[in-house]
Amino acid sequence: MGDYTTTHVSGQVGNDASDKVTAKSFEEEAALCLANMAKVLERSGAGILDVVRITAYLTDLADYPVYSKACGVAFAGAALASATMQVSGLLANAKLEIDAVAVVKTWR
């Protein structure tokens, strides 16, 4: 028999070790944002394939195709629901922020 643990990951941006968003391109920022999400999930005992829902906040919807491609790579094989919205600004001058919900089956 198993139980499920739900992990909610609050908004992640593409900040580096200095805690600043220093990416030279949106593609680089999106990849770093998703890598940061993966690190948080790992620390909570979940993985990228455990994600069931993400919400993305973009400051420019023209960046959506690049974001969508990065998600396709990062979440390959995951069955997840998603929503994307445009916002007027994000902390740290980020162009992208993503939050997530993951569900992990635990055995007992």
C-alpha cells in the first residue's frame, strides 16, 4: 500500500550562485530556472517527473516559444498540467518565474 506526498515549490527564477539573474539570453535564463526547480524538487525527495502542475510567469509572451521548448526538454515524459501568464515584472529583474506541484508515491 502506498501514500502520496505533495510538494509545492514556490516560484523559482533563473538566478545563479550569486543570487542574481545574470543570464545573457532568455534561453539561458529559462534553462537555469528549470535547473533551480529540479534542485528544489530533489531536496524535497521528488524529481522532475513527479511534477503534475506548473505555473509560469513571463514578462514577455514573445519568449513563450523558447520557454515551451525548454519545458519540453526538462519535463520530457512528465504528464503535467500547466498555465502561463504574462506579468508586468518579476523580482530580481527576472523574465521568467515558475512554481510547481509534485506528487510522490511513498511505500509503507
